[in-house]
Amino acid sequence: MRVHLGLLWFVLACFASPLGAQAGPRRPLAGSRPNIVFLYSDDHAVQAISTYGSNRNTTPAIDRIADEGLRFDHAFCGNSLCGPARASIQTGLHSHRNGFMRNGNRFDPSQRSLGKELQQAGYQTAVVGKWHLESDPVGYDHWLVLPDQGQYYNPDFLTPDGRRRIEGHATDVTVDLALEWLQGRSAEQPFLLLCQFKAPHRNWMPAPADLGLYRDGDLPEPPTLFDDFAGRTPAARTQEMTIAQHLFLHYDLLVPPREGQELRGEDRAYPAIRARMTAAQRDAWDAAYGEEDAAFWRDEPQGEARVRWYYQRYLKNYLRCVAGIDRNVAR
């Protein structure tokens, strides 16, 4: 996302030598050494941040950072895929230079990287939350990271001591872990903390605290909702990101299947997603969505009406996940 990548380049420029070039003789950092908290959301559209003019949601905690600091309006993301973007953040290098060009690659931890540079400058370093680089974090004194994409509910975390499951929602748990480390760290050194959210990445499962949002009416539809991409380039025509063709009813939109229904594709993950939740979490989820889901099956929409229903369910859950991020940024 543009905001986070722009901030990262600012951090690198201020606190580390250029990572893509040979370093010259090290010089002591002049003056005070500020603490660095790097907040990273995943697949977070600029249109879902109110300081950038969103007409669908508000993000007061994120906006406060912009209002009291800097807002990047013209930054550029060289590779927006999950893993490659993260590898660029760690190294300051484009994908073809750091060797991580697509999801599924393995990050080479022997490279010069952000954590290592700041460790060498006397910083304590920590990363919690989504990592998605396949290799374990190197250059971090403390780390608890989600395996692969991670789960929204009761996520597992990889740690130096093995895998650990923590009850709760991934956004809340990630900030719990970040605050725990901050409160227990040594106050004698400056620190770098990477607090990296899974949200609002697919499959958009909001925390219980945010399930009640956006239930008073429909959100505005974009003018491109029924665009057929006629006359566009092949890349636009062949992408797999449409509401009508590429959202899974059960995996993405979390509509429970009918009794005995055969599940296909990504929808086959739905039972495991449901089973992962505690009874209390399932109760909260059913209370929030049960009436909506029953109405869907009672009079199953077709054609454009189905696309509209899909859009509302998808976008409301997406924005509920964003609300969870903003609530935790405030913490």
C-alpha cells in the first residue's frame, strides 16, 4: 500500500545507510535516536482511509497520524503482492534485486535488511503479526509471526520456541503482543517495532467487536460494479478480481452452506474456518449474520441482484476489518 511503503523509505533514509549500495564507514547517529513503530496493514485500499477522502468509512486513529505527521500522496509501490512488498520493505531493494518476486518465494535472510541495520545501530528490534516471507525473521531480537497468510480467529504464531495458538482475533492479538513486548523491553535502548496486521486481507473476517458496523443500510456502489472490461487491455480483461465471478460464497462471504451441499474450490475451507472458532465466537458470528444468511437462502438473488448482494457483504466485512485496525492503532 502506498502509505506504508512511502513511510518505510522515509524510515530507511533517516535511520539506515542505503541498503541497495555498498555501505561506507559507519558513523555514529547524531542527536537522539527516536523509537520507531511501523504499522503495516495488508491489502488496505487508499479509498478505505478517511484522511485520503473515503466516502465509505472513517479511520480517526490513522488520520491522527497523518494530521500530526506526514501524509504520502505520490508514493509508488513497485510490487504490491504480499511477500514481495514485505521483502522490499526489509531490504530497500526492488524484487529482482532481493530475489523475492512472487508469493511462494523464500526470503534470503543473509541479505542486509532493516532489522539487521538497526540492530547494528544499537536498536532493540521486534516484529509481530504477518510476515509471509517463508524464512524465519533474522535481525529481530523478538518475533512472533503468522504462518503464511495466518488465520483471523484464534491464530497460530510461529516463534523461536515453536508454534503457539492464541485465542482471539488476529488484529487484536497482534496488538496485544506488540504492547506486551513494549511494556517488557529494556528502556535503555531505542527500538524498532514492526506491528503487521493480517487485515484487511482476504477473507475479511471482522472481530466480534466490529460485527455490528454498517448494518443500517447499503454502502454506495462504484460505477464500475457491472463493467465488462470491453476494449481494455488483456490484463484488465483476464484479472481474477471481479465481484461477479471471483468471490466464493462460503470462503469469502462466509455464508453457511446448505445441509449436504458439496463444497468446491476455496469454499472447501469453510468448515475448518468455522471449527476454528470458539463456541462464544460462533455465537457472536451467528447473531450478527444469521438473519442475513437465512434471507439469502430464502430468496436467493440472481443476476445483478446477486452481484449487488455480494458487493455489500464483501465491502462491509472489509470495512469492518479496517475498523478493527483503526481501533487497534488507537490502542
